[in-house]
Amino acid sequence: MKFETEINFKSNIWNRDAWARIQADLNSEKESICYTTGTILGVRPGQAVKELCGFETFLCTRLMPAAEDGSIRRLNKEVIFYTDPRSGQMIDEWTNPYTEEVVDVIHVCLLYTSDAADEGLGVDLGGRRI
């Protein structure tokens, strides 16, 4: 894919290409691999911030030309694991520190495209539309 190189914040094409370069490689033969980890925090007015759980995310992205108009389709594979913030171990259930309710944890494993995301649709690894 050809990339618009002249910086022009008012240009739709330059903004599209800058967004694409942040997401992945413009060479549609290459994938961009990302890993991140962190802590999800809970905030309530007048209360101290609470650690809710940790997470680890793995993301693989490839950009593909979508149409003759130069639009770009983003293909993603994403996995998110929720973890105990102290031990870093994956959790299967979680206790809400505000209500003490214990709930099952559902980890995320998705395959999706930017056009499916625009429509609010995705496909999990079982092939089901979500």
C-alpha cells in the first residue's frame, strides 16, 4: 500500500495512513505483534482507588487494502487473559470488591476485522458471530 508522507492534519488520506501506521505495517504481507499487561482499577467518588484485576493482552494485526478508493481493512487476532494483580496468575473467578459478589471470569479470544468491528460484529475462535 502506498503511504501518504506529507504531514497534513487536515487531509483525510494522511490521517487514515497515520492511523494505519500506528496500528500495523502498511506492507500487507507483514503482521504486527503486540503484547501489553496492566492493572484494571475501580474508582468510586469519595473512595480510594481499588485494584480489580490484572490483564495480559496479545494482539496480531495485519492491514489489507480494502477497495480501490484506498480504504484499509484491519485484520486482528486478540487474546486477553485476566489475572490476579498480586500473583500474576490467570483467574477463573473474581470477587467484586464493592459488592463481594463472586463471578466467573471469561477470557477473551477473538478474530475480527475492522469492517466487522464497525458493524459491531466479531468472531470468536469457535467461529461464532458475537
